[in-house]
Amino acid sequence: MQGKSQSRTMRRHHVRVRQASTLTTFLGLIALLMLATAAFAQAPPAGFIEFEAPDAGTATNQGTLALSINSTGVVDGYYYDSNLVAHGFVRSTSGTITEYDAPNAGTSANQGTFAGQINTAGAIAGNSIDGTGVHHGYTRTAAGAIAQFDVAEAGTLKDQGTECCGLNTGGTAAGYYIDSSYARHGFVRSPSGVITTYDVAGAGTGLNQGTEGLSINDSGTVAGVYVDSKGVNHGYTRTSSGTITTFDVAGTGTGSGQGTAPTLINNSGTVVGSYFDSRGFSHGFVRSSSGTITTFNVSGALLTSGVSINNSNIVTGYYSDTKANLHGFARTAAGAFTLFSAPGAGTGPGTGTLAFGINGTPKVVGYFITSKGVYEGYIGSR
């Protein structure tokens, strides 16, 4: 999640963004430190498949980013073309890749169509950036019908607008919008298009502060982050009836950019994410529906980021070794880790393997960064 390229690709329009931008900062620090010896040796996941969107670019900061996989094995994500314009894609279980663009998506560098979460039916929620830099939410059915939407209160200037992230089996989407003051507010959108907005008590109202909805499970419970007036991150869940529960992992930092950052919630209400200590270093956590929080780190890693969780409470994510090289992991509910690296991944600072999605099989999806800074998608079984 890798210097300039990371900040470009890991926008905060979906569940992985906050961890990505934070990791980028710390990878730069670690690269300067170069603390220790060789990188960990890992094998790729069983049945490892690498793939590229047909029109993906092949230069630095270009390529294919796989983000989510549903229960049938269909993968979604987006790719950057040779002009650094983003486009969505869906990869079928047979390997057929369908590319698509949201209505009015921009055609300049760092504009375009960005995918988020894919549900069991093959529908996708995501966001696009138009030619003026404004964000818009969209949903796409498995048949390819795309509906763009905007929250009425969303700002209409560059870097404002509607960010769509999570989508459950019933078609309810969760996300957030950025208002005219660049503050964030959560929303839930029903399958019929009714949008309900909300704010977590204690969320700040200034630039890059506020409430972000990031993931939603089949019962309609949202998990997300709110940022207070001091820039500190806190976790929350919101039920379909509107009840909000806030939480913080013990030992989190209390400075700007530190704190607790959930990313995904499964159908039992278990939340996965990362927390950032007083040094700003990330560690993984899992929070049960009853509120019990378990923290974890990959042994010997400098940074660990929990990203996704399936309904068996198997977690996937990525970590940085002592040379600032990235690797994927899967962690069982009992706490056993499997570590892996893509064969084509770079081995230098800011390159390597990142895991972003996991289904019940379990299959893991994500992307790796080559030594030339190109993104390549992958699927592997754990």
C-alpha cells in the first residue's frame, strides 16, 4: 500500500484505504531504518493464479488490483490503464474478465471507476471520479446494469462527493459522503435507492474528520471509522435500526492518524481491522459481536494490517517485514497464521504481496507489486 503509487491507488473510497495510506507512511520510515536481515520466505497460496485485466497498463503505478471475492469465486477490482485512468473489472470463475466504466467517469489520470465490495449475487458497490474530481457512488448488477447515485448533502467540488464501499447480499450499500467542508458522514442505501445518513457522536466536523461507513453485513450492521476533532480514529458498528456502538482497541495511540480502524464485518458481527499505536505502527485486531477484542501481529513483522474476514472468522491481510517488503497472510479463528508471497512480487521496499478479500472456500484475493511497481491481481486457496 508503496510510496507515491500507494497513495494514488489506495484511495479512501473503500474498506482498505485508511490502512493503505497509513502503511505507506510507515514503509517510508522503515525503508530508511532498514532494521534487519533477510525477508521471510513464504510459498504462494495453493492453486495460485495470477491475472491481468486485458487493458491494464504495464508501467509503474499501472496494472490490476483485485479487491473482493464472493462465495462463488467471482472477483472484482479495478485497473489502471496506460494513462493512469481507473476502470472496474469482474473476473468470472472461468477466468473471463469483463471491464466496465461507471457513467460520467473521468478520463484523466487518477479519475475513473473504482470497485468496492462484491456480494453473493455478483453485484458490486463502488465509486467513480468524474472529470472535475467529484466522487459518485454506484452499484452494478451481475448483468452489468450500473446505477450512479449521490447523497443529497454531498459536496460538489473536487475531492468531495459520495464514496460507496460495502454491499450485502440483500443489496443494501454502506458508505460515506464528503460535504462542502470536506467532513465525512455515513450513509446506508437501500436496494430501492433510499438513502439514510448518520453521524457518530464524537466525530469531528473539520477537514478529513467525521464518520465513514466501510462495510455492511447481511443483517444490515455497518462497521466503520469515525475521526474526532483531533484526528484520532475510532471504531464503530451501526445496526439496521440505527443503534451505534463505538469502541477502541486498548493500547492504541491518541495522536492524529492513530487509533482504531475497522475495515470489514462478517455475518456474525465480528469485525476485523487495524489499530495504530503511539508510534503510528499498525497491528491487527478482531472484535467479536459481544465486544471482545483480540489483537494480533505476524511474528517478526514490523507492521501488520487486518483487512478482511469470512464467516468462519478466518482473517486475511498483509504485513511488512524488516526490509519494508510486503507479504500476505491468512489467520484462523484459533490464531494460526499462513504466510505467503506471490512468485512475481518484488522483494524491495514498498513492493510485495497484499491480501484484500477472502471467501468461505477459503480463497484469498489481492494484488502484488512487482519490482517495477506494476500491479498484478491474484487468487489463491488457503
